[in-house]
Amino acid sequence: MLNTNSILQEFVEINDKLQKGYQTLKQIEEVDVATTPKELVWECDKVKMYHYIRETPPKCDVPVLVSFAIMNRHDVLDLQPDRSLMKKLLEEGLDIYIMDWGYPSRADMYLTMEDYILGYLNDAIDFVRRRHKVNKIHKMGICQGGLFSMIYASIHPEKLKTLTTYVAPYDFEDANCNMLYNWAKHLDVDTMVDTVGVVGADMLNNAFSMLKPSMDVAKYFGVMDMMEDKDKLMNFLRMERWKNDCPDLSGEMYRKYIKDLFRDNKLIKGTFELGGHKVDLKNMTVPFLNVYATEDNIIPNKSTIAVMDRIGSTDKQLYAFPGGHIGVFVGAKSQKELAPSIAKWVMARSS
Amino acid sequence: MSTKNNNNTKSFVDLVVETQSSVVDQFVDATKKLVKDVPFVHETLDKGNQMYKDALHGQAEMFEKTTAQMNETTQNMNQSAENVKNFFQQWFENQMNWAKTTFQHQQQNAQNGFSSNPADWSNQWQNWMQQTNQYWNQNMNMAPYYQMMSNNPFMNTQKMQHQFTEFMGPWNQQMKAYFDFMNNSFGEWWKKMPNMTAADSFQGMNKMAESLTKFYELWAPMFKHFENKNFNMETYKEMMNPEKYKAFVDKFFSFLPDESRKQFDEMNKQFIQSMKQLAETGLNNYQQFKAQAQMAPWMQNSPFNQMVDIYTNWKNSMVEAVSPVSRLFEENANVKNAKIWNEIYDNMITLNLKNSELQYMVYQNSMKVMDTLAENVAVKIQNGEQVDSVVKLFQEWMMLGDDTFTKLFQSDAYSKLMTEVSSLQLRIKKDMDIEMEKLFFSNMPIATRTEMDEVYKNLYDLKKMYRNLERMFNHEEEVKAEVKNPKKK
């Protein structure tokens, strides 16, 4: 039967929480992210590279360059002091640089995948090599940044000591993996790029939100219960800030990404070309650590794992992280288990 | 109270009145505290509170009277379970038929080619406009599916709603009034927040509460059956309000409400008509316009900020000044322009058609979600369990929805159609951008987007050339250094 009293009470409580929410949120003046100290060491156009400042000398001489997906900001890797993959890796003794891809505008619509991988990324890697007077550095790439790092490593293995990728998509063959893979197959990317020049972040975010349509409504039930717990609320707000802070994408880069990788799966098929180079995964011979999230609803596990049999590396390892796509960077387990394990793996290959 | 003699409903109504009165008191106190520096708000709240309570008691008295009407209504509602689906089917067919008729007519025009006789062109144009206008007028009169529903005693949603509103008056109406009041009150508060992320979050919470209210409204007519433990799929099908559910789903997926979309389409149609007429006259009046525009006061201050206004004013004045399409000459630039706008409009019709189909897919699946939820609720009621939370119902709907909608979105049929709609939208935008630029901005003393894109391309090429030279230079330096001081490998 119906319990009218509890239903009415429920609505009263919600409105009470809304009022409290207003009072609490009104007090918040700043939602800061990415607070681990770092300095700008290199820049080219809108792309920048930062070096994290260490208080103690690193435990290994070979520096690490981290690059995140171009379609998101890298700030999620240093979301807050107690949920910072970067801070944890620094504490473990690594010397870390990070790429900031910037916010492309219409003026950047002609930037190609080649410009990003063989231009900016390659120049940044060369800069770090020169700065540390080493031939090879450690490379880490996350999500799309992992895929781009894999392509780079297949062209320039001589510049890398190791490659670690997190939740990266490699194999796009199975369109049923998730809806985004299927949509990409049918997308009229030429019309899109020719029309908009730069692909809007909102459009991409809307597509991602369809992976779990209720998310944008359901999350607020939880938020309303956080109003009296400032720490939890700030955690939520930091994540919201990150999620809403998405750069647009250069149209030409997006065109090749959808056509050659998503649609034609050329990297896995061995037919992918970039800047006159034929990208052969068998040339990727550097030690490789492939981290995937077992509950990843954005990048299907089989897409990430598929690369293992195709690369030339003999020193290669899969790391199954129990959690979701974002949990890899911000989850408690990421701090406690994943970061130390990765640091250990990287340092073991630094000599 | 007038409900004393009705044992079935006494506690229900009393509880509603008591609880809501206390809710409003609580809210008024809280609001007063929050806006303590704004005296007129206090006064408004006090008056509003009293009016609200009076209305509440007044409506409670109506309760007993309407119970009898309810019994009558229930007896009338014995139609098949497919009726709710019929609503969406009819909505879809209505969209399809209109678009097909208009689109086919356009296709026919295109196949016949443009006549060299301006009178023929004009007639076709007028027929087309007439047809389109008919459609809009029809929709203004609530569209055929409303007529269909009026003819069907069950599908007469308005009547059904009216009866339920009367029956559930004290509960339903007052809760809605209360939540509208609350939502409106909170609606603008986010603007006072200094941090944008916090403000966004507060807006999100508000929207969630709004969705919950809409969800509640959907289920409220069924509460009486929960109370009487006779809720089942039949009562659900009878009481489900497809119009409201459609509005709820539209909001959930941010579809434009039908009326807004029609207004948007109408706006586009008028815009394109203006474009055609402008194409006809060419830009002969441009110089005159420019001379006038430069003398205008807004031109002296910030001309670029006012560009949209200039364009709008110009367009409006042109529409009034120039003659209709009948003045078109034979194949010349103006006729070509008119054809382009015609194509754009054709694409818009196709877009409307495909978009309706896409939405229909979502509606169909949303009905599956609601049906499953209703089945679950019916089982609970039959098992003697309590329905004590609308939030839980809403959360269950979302959970079921995630499962159903993601399967739909992943399907080939949806993916193909969705990307087709997206391409059409983009193609229309692209074509319109080109034509707009050609018609208006190419003669303006500003760089057009096409020109800027060329500049960007040149800059891009130059930068790339420079970087490649720089890399070659660095590489040569490294090789020289290597030769001088070979590194140990």
C-alpha cells in the first residue's frame, strides 16, 4: 500500500536539502584542482609541458613524460592531494613531466594527428631528453593519450625506455563493444569536420553521457546527502569542474582518429600511416605495461588488451585494475596499489 | 471536514492537508531566514502561505464529491493496454505524414525542374507555403492525434486528466502547486553563487528535484490504487498519462518540447523565405542599406556587437520592401540562390522527419521502461509491500532506463539514424553558413569566416614549415655533436 506520510516527508527532506545545499554551495568561492606544484618548462603554440617540482631527488635518473587524452584535461591526474596519481608517483620517486594540450580554437582546426604525435609530443620528448642528457625517457599515456603514445613508440622506439598506458583503446574492430564504437562507424565525420572546423567538447560530452543516461540526474541524489560533509562535497565539485572543463578538438585530428582508427582499425590491422611513416606495432619493442580497468564502461577491456599480441615487445605486462575508467586515476586503490606498482615497474627498467 | 463520512479516504486527505500545511510553514520560515534582508518577500510569503492553506482546505472539501466521479471514470477506462503506445504511434505518424507530404511535393518540384515562367514558380511556391501553413495551423489547434483521442473515450487524455485531477485534487494539485512554488523559488538562486562549479551543481540539484516532481505527477493518479491494494497493469495502463510521460522523457533527454520545436521550425521557415526573397532582389539595395546603417547611432559605437541586430533589421525591412518570388527572372544568380535555399528547406523537412523517427524510438523504449517499473510495483503491492518512496521509484526507473536505453543507443538502427540526423543538421548549418556569408558578409568591411579560415591555413602551413626546418637544423647539430663527441651506446 501507499505510505503517504513517508512520501510527503521525502519531498520535505529534499527541499530541506536543497535549502541546505544552497547555503553550503554559496560559501564556496574556489574549487581548486591540480595543486601539486609544477613549473612550465616548454611550450609550443597552445601546447605546454610542465615539470613537477620534487622536494627530494628522484629515485631514478630517467624522467617520465605523461600525456593525457587531448579531449580531456590532464587535471584529473592530480585532482586533489589525496587523490592524485601524479603526487603518488612523485612520492614513489619518479621525476615527472606532463603535457598540457591546451584549448584548440578555430585557428587550430588544421592541426593533424601527425602534428600532435610527431610534432608536439616528439618535440617535448626531445626537450626532456636534452634537458636530462639521456637518450631515452619513460613514457606514460592515458586513454587516448595511451593510444597516441603507442603510435609514437611504434615510430620512435629508440627514444623510449618504457611505455605505460592506462585504459587506452587500441582495437576498434568490435562495434558492439559499446555504443560509441558503433556510432563512430556510422558518423559522417567529413560533413562534421567540414562544417564545424573544431569539434565541440559539448558534443563529445553528450555522446559520452549516453553511455549511462541517468548519470547526470542520479548523481544529484548523492550530492544532496553530502552537504554537511565539506570534504565529500569538495571531492564532488572538483570532479564536476574537471568533467565540465573539456577542450574542443581539432577537426583534422578528429577526422583521422575516427576514419583510420575507429572505423578502419588500421593500427591493429597494420595499415596505419602517420606523417609518411607506416606504423607497425611490431616495431614497438620497448618494455610495455598495459593497465586496464575491469569495470571500464568507456573503453572496453578487449579493445585495450588486444594490443598485447601485436606489439614487438618481449617485456610486456597486463595490469587489471579493479574499477572503472576514472577510478584508475582517482580511486583509493589507485593511490594505494596501482601507483606504487607502476612506479616499481618503471624504476626496475631505468638502468 | 467533509471527508468524515468516507472511511477509505479520511486518513489520506487529513494527512495530506496537515502535512502540507506544516511543509509550507516550514518552508516559509526557512525562506524568511534566507531572505531576512528583503522585507517585501516576508509579506508575500505570509500572504501566499495563507492563500495556500485556504485553498488546501477548500480542495479537501471537494474530495468526497469527486470520489463518486472517480468511480464513474474508472468504469470508463477499460480499453486495451495498447492505448498508451497509440499516443506515441499517432504522434510519430502525424510527424511523418506532414513531412512526407511536404517533402514529396518538394521532390516533385525538383524533378520537374524550375520553370522559366515566374508565374509557375510563384504558384508552386504559394502552394507549398499554403500547405506548410496548414500544418502549422493544424498543430496550433492541437493536432490530429488530440482529435483522435477526443473520439476515443479512453484516449481522451484531457478528460481523463480532468477527472483524475478532481479526484486527486487535494493531493495532486496542492503538491504540484507546492513544488512549483519551491522550484520557482530555488530556480534563480544559483546566480548568487560566486563559484561557477558550485552554481552548476546547485542548478543540477534543482533540475533533479524538478524531474522528480514530474515523475511524481506521473504516478500520483495511481496512488489511490496503491492505497487500495488494487494496483495492477490494467490500472496502470488506464492511468498512465502519455502526454506527461512524453514531456518527462523529453526533459530527461533534453529533446525540445514539441511546441518549441515547431516554433523553431517556423522561425527557420520564415528565415528561409526571407532569404529567398533577398536572393531574388540581389544586393542592389546594399549600398543604400550601408549608407543608412553607417549613419545609425549603434554603428558609431560597437558595430560588430550590433551585427546580429543589423542583420535582423535589414532582413525584416527587406521582407517588407521586396516583392515575392514571382519577380524572379529566368536562370540567373538569383534563381540559383533561391534553389539553394529551397534545398536547405528540403533538408530541414527531412531532418524533421528523421528526428521525429529518432525521438519515437526513444519514446517506444521509454514506455517499455515505465511498463516494467509498473509491473514491479504491481508485484510489490500484490505481495503486501509498501510504496513509501517516490525517490526509490524514480531511481528504479533510471536503473531500468539505463539498461534499456543503452541497448537502444547501441543498436544499429538507432546508431545509423542518429548519425544521419546529426549529419543533416550539420549539412544544413554548413549550407546556411555559406549562403549567409555570401549574401551578407561578403560585402561588409570585415573578414568573413572563409577568409579567416584561409588565413588560419596559411599560418598553419607557415608554422609547420618553420618547425620542420627547426627540427632539421637541430638534428644536424646533434649529428655534428655526435661526430665530435661520440656517445657510448
